[in-house]
Amino acid sequence: MCFSLFCYLFVGEMSFIFMNSIVLKLADLMNHAGQDNSDTHHLQKCLGSAVVAMGPQRILELIPISINADDFTCSNTWLVPILKNHVVGASLEYYMEHIVPLAKSFQRAHKEVKKSVIGQDLQAHAQGLWGLLPAFCQYPVDTHKKFGSLADLLIKFLKKDSFMHQHVAFALQVLVNQNKSSLLPGQNVGEFNTCAQKDKALEFKGIPCYSNKTAKKNIRALGSCSTELLQALVDLFVDSLADKRLYMKDAIGCLASVTDSSITKDIFVSLLQRFEVVNSKGEFEKKIQDDETIDEEQGNLSATEKDIQRCPLMSLASVLVEGAGEDLVELIYNFVVDSLQGNHVTGQCEVYHTLSKVLEEHGWFCSSRFMELIDLLLGLEPSTDISSVRHRFACFHTLMVHMLEMSLEEQDTKAFLILNEIIVTLKDAKDEARKVAYDTLLMICSSLKDSSRVNAGRSYHKLISMIMGYLSGSSPHIKSGAVSALSVVVHSDAEVCLKIPDVVPSVLSLLHGKAVEVIKAALGFAKVLVSCLPAKDLQNVLSEVVSGVLPWSSVSRHHFREKVTIILEIITRKCGSAAVEAAAPEKYKRFVKTVFQNRHHKSTSKDAVATNTETSLEDSSIKRSEEQKHNDLGSFPNRQGSVHHRKRKRGIYKGPPDLRAPHITTGDDSGPQDAKRVENPKQKMLVKVPLRDKGEETPNNESNDWKTSMEHKSMRKKRKGALQTLSSTFKHRRHRKLGKQKAHN
């Protein structure tokens, strides 16, 4: 199988002449496999390689897909999934003139057949053949010649056949993106070739690529024939449910990017007029807080309905931005401003998203409307919706980078206002909002450090200086937010502390204050600093950090002592205990030594636990091996080393379990070692009698009572005599039993 696969891909189109017999043999094997597809994976792989090498037209000449008009039996329909995954570099004309008529024949048979099961199968086969459209749009060889005819067919699909909507949307994306990627220098031309890349067999054959000249011809053809097709897609988008709009929106964006901007603008204006967002003059309608019954009486949309319709319209506007000209950009921007200033509650996330796309795609617009954009955003009350905050901050990202690069005094004031909102959000109670602020700050830093930008290093240092300016503010909340911002910057770029030496002393100086919120943030900064800096660079700020954090080692509230301990442990691990001890002030050396000792005990205890674990494992394995040996001999050792034979001995009756007392043993040697076992004649149990060790002092009342002492001595003698009597009795019974056995023998 692997050899034939390699041969197809190596020989290429000539394999149709030399290897057609192998294709027929593989098809015969697939037909014999029937409905069982579990063992046909390698067959499908080889046939897929044949499709890549020969092309779908040659394959279908050798293995035709057909239907019998008399009994409605189908042949070779198993080839459809293989074609779907492997067709590349085919012809749009072949799809329209051969595949579409074949699918229609299956559809007609579906209407004629009487049995529902057969009819369902025929309809599935017809839809499978129509669904080959995206595959035939993988680098077709005749796009500039046949796209006009294909566009007419696609419009029919969009207006009639709902099952083809997703296939049409994906096919258009493939056509546009593959041609656009061929015009981009260094772009991976196979990036959008998702279907062809599913099979590893394509690694043997290079994925076809358009030349720059061919790609330009194809894009011109796509743009010239897209007016009616784009209108059909837009109409379908606004009339569809939300889940279908997702893939329709991407297709509209792709097609609009290669369509003339004036055509796209006319389509969008007609849509705004349809939903009464603009009047006949193209002016945006102002929202008036009147009774909605007036609109209902006149047959117009109510204010609430207009508000709801703005969301899909704004979503559509966001995908039209990429290929938009100046007029269309102005129209979209006016739509955004009207939505933000008109107190339209719904769709605010989409409004911010559309504005961020305009700022990203069209730098000229950002420069020409810069102050207006700043005033617009800062004049709005910040949203509480996380998605809206994310897109709002995306607008801030673009504007902030632009301001810092321009370096104008008036713009610096606006930049501080934007930075202020980001820093305040860093202290937000919601984790999602704080993460958005962190990400935005990191993106701004990354953009400013980009070497391709003008004055990249200077703009980046200016941003850090602006953040440090908040450290001298009066509000502890703003101070702690600024420290958190610097912590984010240091975590992503620790070298900033070396390039801007004032960063570390400025933050550590805040540790002399008393605001708890600021102290927490400053200790957090110190932890990030010592964690991110290499040991060599940490030596330069070691004395400042150690002397700055140690005064808070005496405060246990708010976990300050724990934070200081962690910071010292990190420094010790990187720079050594001697360096830390030398940098510590005299009054805190005792605490530093305690940290060293605890750190040493932790490491020692870990080693001890590891050693004990290994030892216990070894001991348990030895015990198991010994028990196995004794079991083989019919006995096993107990804990004291004695051996209990398996044969049951006649022993003393120990009584029922419910009569056992706390100091009564069951005879399994589990009692204390300082107890002797004697027989209780009443219960016939073994009673533990505690004995005193030699030299053990007795209580004062017993030492003064001579009679009591004598009674204890007599009791010991009686117990000793009872034990001897009991032992002799056992011996006598044993000898008598052995004598009886001998006499019997």
C-alpha cells in the first residue's frame, strides 16, 4: 500500500497511463469491502493519493459514480468522501458541468423513489456531491475564466438550498484567501488549504501555488463578479439566526475585501436605510424618547426593534472595514459614534470591536481624527461588560502607541488619562477585568519595543516614566495600581530595571510608608523582581531589596512576614546566604538566620523523608520475602521472632469477646511488656498485672504501711506458684497424652 501511494505521488499525472490498473484493483477492493469501512483506511489513503496525482476528472473516468434509473442502485458512491478530502488544483468548469448534473440526477431519483429509506440515501448522495464545492475551490486552475458562472450558481444556492449555505461560505473564503496569500511576501501559501493538509500523503507532492500574476488576475475576476453575490450574502446574513451568521460573516468579509469599496458602501447604506438607521439623505436618525405607539401606527420599526437590529448591523460593519475606502470608513465611523452617543444599550461590545478594527486597519484615520477619538472614548462611562472592556482597551492600545510615538505635549496629557483608566482597572475586583488591563499594558509595551517602529526605545522608556509618575500621587489605590503595572512590565522584561535604574529605588521607597495596599503591591514587586532577574544582575540591587523588605519581617498581619521570608529564600537560592547576610542590617540578622535555619530544616526533612521512604520499601520487601520462605515451610514468624505452627494447639479458653476488659489480653502478646499472664479461675482469662521496675518509688501511703507491703509480697508469691502449677499441669497432660498414643500403637 505504501509503495503504491509513493508511486502515485512520484509519477504524478503520468500515473493515469502507467498505473490505471492499480486504481481499478483498489476500487474493486473497496466495492468488495461494502459498508465495512473499518479495514479500508489504507485503501482510501492510496486512492486519495491517486486523486491528488491524476486529478478528479481522470479518477471519475476510471471509477464513475452513477445511479441506475430502473432500480435506483448506486455505484462507487464511496468515492465522494475521498474526493472531498483530496481534490486540489482541479477545475471549476468540471464541477459545474459534471458534478452538479450528477448531483441533480440523484436529487431527481430521490423525488421519484417510493421507499423512504432509499430516498434518504439518494438525497444524502446528492448533497454529498454538491458538498464537493469547497474541494474544487482549492487552487482551481480556471478561476479568472469561470468565476462569473460559478457566482451565478452560488447565488442560486444561497436563495434556495439552505444546506449549501455553509459550503458556499467556506468555498468563498478558500478562493479569496488563497489568492490573497499568494500576493503576501513570506506568507505560507498553504495556510488556508485546510482540506488538502488533512492527509499526510500531500507531503510527497507540493501544494500548488499561484504566481503573483495569476493571483492578481483571479482577484480582479472575484471583485468584478461579486456585486450580486455580496448582496445575496448580506441579505442572508441579516435574515439568519445568530449561529449561521458566524460563518456567513467571514465569507462577507473575504468577498468585501476584494470588491470595490463604493459597491460595498452602497450595499451597506441600503441596509441601514432598510432598518431605518439612516434617513433617505444618509443622515443618522437621532433617538427620541417618545412613545413607541407613534412608530407602530405609522408601520415603522419601534425604538427597541431598531436597537436590537443595530447589533448584527454593527457586526457586519466590522468585517467590511478591511477593504473599505475612505468614504466607507467615514460611514462606519459615523455609525459607531451614533451608537455610542445614542445610549443604545445592546451591541456595545460590537461597537467597540468595530472601532478597534477601524483604528488597526486604517492608520491614516487614527492620525486625522486622533483628538476626536480620545475625547469620544474618555467621555464615555466605562462599561462593566468584560467583552466591551476588552475591545475598548484595544482602542486604547492603538491610540496610546500613536500618542507616545508623536510626543506632543497636548497628547501626553491625553495619554495620562488613558493610562489612568488602565491602572485603575488593574485594581478591579473582577479577575477578568484585571487580566484585560494586564494584557493591554503588555501589548502596548510590545508595540513600543518593536524595532521596526520609529523611536521604539525612547517611546518605551517614556511609558515607564509615565507609570512611575503615579508613584508620587496621593491616592494609595493609584499608587498600588502603578506598582502592579510596573510588576507586569518587569515580569515580561526584567532588563527594564537595568535600562531605567530609577525603577527599583522608586518602588522600594514606598516600603517606608504605612498604606497597607501600597506595601502589599511593593512586596509583590520585590518578589517579581528577585524571581525574574538573573543572579548576576540581582547582585546589583541585592542590598536595596534586602534592606527595603526586612523592616516588614516583624509584621505578621496581611502575611507580610511570609512575603518577606519568600523573598529572602529566593535571593538565598540565587545569590547564596553569605550575600544576603552581608546585605542585611544588624537588627534583622537574627531573623535572617532563622530563615536560613528553616530553609535548611526543610531541605533536610525532605531528604529524610525520601530516605525513610526508600528504607521502608526495602524493609517491607525483605519481610515479604522472609514470610514467603516460612510459608513454604508451613510456618511464619511473628513480630517477636517465635514460630506459630499451623496445627492448632489445645490452649486455655479465653472467654467470649464481650467479657474482655481494658487490661485483659487475648493471649496474642499484644499487651504491654511489663505484664505477666496468670489464669483467672472464674473467667479463665489471662489477666495483665502491672509490675513495678526495680527501684521504682511507691506512693507515700504505701511506703508507710508495712502490712500493705507484706500483702503485695504474698500476692506475688501466690501468682508465681500458680504459674508454676499451671506449667507442670500442662507438662503432665502432654506426657499422659503421648503415653496413651504409644499404648494404642
